[in-house]
Amino acid sequence: MSEGTTAFTPRVFSGIQPSGGLTLGNYLGAIKRFVDMQGSGIETIYCVVDMHAITVWQDPDALRRQTRELTAGYLAAGLDPTRSILFNQSQVPEHAQLAWIFNCVARLGWMNRMTQFKDKAGKNAEKASLGLYAYPALMAADILVYHATHVPVGEDQKQHVELTRDIAAKFNHDFKTDFFPMTAPVIEGAATRVMSLRDGSKKMSKSDPSDASRINMTDDADAIAKKIRKAKTDPEPLPESVEGLKDRPEARNLVNIYAALSGDTVADVMAQVGGKPFGEFKPLLADLAVEKLAPISSEMARYMRDPAEIDRILKDGAGRARAIASPVVQKTYEIVGMVGA
Ligand code: TYM
């Protein structure tokens, strides 16, 4: 955590969309790292980005349930509402207010380069919502409305955090100010890009039509073990060393998952399992995954039995988030020249 702007107090912000169930990719690439950063002595703010979720159609009842379920996932994984600010985006209107300003700062050319938009909009971009296109400017607002200096994310969000820096730089330049920090993406650890269990060249994703391609945080021990047993591999045993994983995406993915779950480095894992056939390695990985994930999924289920408590936590977090965000929007309006700010 070094390359953030030094003139700003370090502050961590990140978010996850409540647009479906949580996957092992979300857990290892994001939530587990959110929890690690909670203990680092830096203020940590974690959001359930419901306004991002509606850039594609969400059934209202499903959105409510998924928002609570994701919050339950945050809590079950170890985020503590007394040590981090936890809230859902729509309860803090300052995100949308700043996003509008950033819509007027970001350039169409920049948005046109966003690979996630191209992936999500697919061939039929004309039918995509305007919100899906503007999505990265809202993400920049999420981050900059707290003057966040560090954003833990998986590899797939790197381009969006870079755009956030471009927006901050252009705003600062256009208005001759240094109001917004240059936020650093924090993409660290063995599992910054967890791949599909069915195809080592594709990211593990909640939107993949094949449920066998991912481990869901709500999967039970049997489902986890079965998916790992059936995970695609090549016919060779594991290589002896890290270098041997280079051209073996499926093997590399399973070893990375093992490393991220155990907290060991990839080199340590290879020292333990190098040379083993998959028939031996997969049961070890399945046991480890069940050991680490089963307690989280049962805690999630326990939190979900008390939705009123989840709502209370989100509301309380939103109040604390607004206390930070509101003066930033006020100051931004003033810089831009809005009368009354
Ligand atoms: P989302 O909801 O798609 O994913 C949430 C987080 O999980 C990470 N992730 C993965 N990491 C490793 N391997 C995978 N297979 C994998 N799949 C998902 C993502 O990188 C992300 O960190 N635009 C964001 C949400 C967002 C946000 C923000 C993030 C909105 N505003 C501000 C940070 C700061 C998104 O769609 O993430």
C-alpha cells in the first residue's frame, strides 16, 4: 500500500455489486482482503453498490434480498461494523451527486475504452442502459467522495480505478485545485483473478450460465467438493515448481486458490504439493475450501435470519458515510461554481 497520494490521510474504500450470489472470486479477490485491511490501522469503508447493480435489470425483491445477503457475507467473513463503515450506496445520495459532476468531467473516448462495458453490453450495445455506460464515473464518485487513497479490488477492476485517477486528475487540472487524491488500486495476493473451474481462460463469475464453473459462498460442503473434483485440468500431475505452472492455466488456478485460502505463498504451496497428481491434490483443495468456506456460509445464513439487524447496520453505516461524503460534495460544488454551496 504505497503509491497512493501522500498528502491525503490513507483511507480504504471498496464495493461489491449485489447482483447475484457471491462467488469464491469475490471472496478471495475482494472480501477476504477487505477483512485483512480492516486490521491495518487505516479507516476502511465498504459498500454494497446497489446503484451499480441496477445498470442491468434487477428484480426488486431479488435486489433487496441480494443486498442483505451481500451484507451478511461481509459480516460473516469478518467485517465488523464497529471497525469499518458498512452501508449500501443508495442510502448515501452524495455518490449520485458527485457522479453527475464526474459525468461532465469524463470524456466519451475514455468510456469507450472500458472493456467491462464492451463485455457486458455485448453485441447489442444500442440496447444497453445509459447507466451501464456511465457506470465507471459512478465508481469514481464512490471512491473520491471519501477521498479514498487505496482501493482493494480484483484484477478486472484495475481499468476502472485507473479511470478514477484520470477523472481526479482532469478535475484537479480543469479547476486548478488538488482537491481529489490519486487513488491507488491495491491488487495483491495469489487470487487477484480467480478463473472458472470449467475453463482456465475465463474469469470465475456469478453471471456464468454454468453453476459448475464457480464456487458460490452459499454452496454446501458436498457441492464444493464435487465442483473441485470435477474442475477441468490437464492430464499431467502438478509441476514440481512455480515456473512449471506458466502454461497450465487450470493447474495454476487451483494452486492459486489453494494459496489464497491457506494464506501461504504460491511457492510454499508448490513445495507442499508439487508433483502430486490431481487425484491427490483435488481432495486436499476440497478439504481446505470446505474448512474455510463452510463457517462463512453458515454465519451468512444466521445473519440472514435477522434482516432487521442487517438493515440497522446498513443505516448506521450510511449515516457515518454521509458525514464524510457530504462536506466533500459541498466543497466540490463550491469549486465547480454552484451557487448556494
Ligand atoms: P464486482 O461486484 O463485479 O466484484 C466485486 C469484487 O470482486 C472481485 N472479483 C474477483 N476477484 C478475483 N477473481 C474473480 N474471479 C473475481 N470476480 C470478482 C472484483 O474485482 C471486485 O473487487 N465495479 C465493481 C464494484 C464497484 C467498486 C466501486 C469497487 C463499484 N464501485 C468502488 C471498488 C471501488 C464491480 O463490479 O465489482
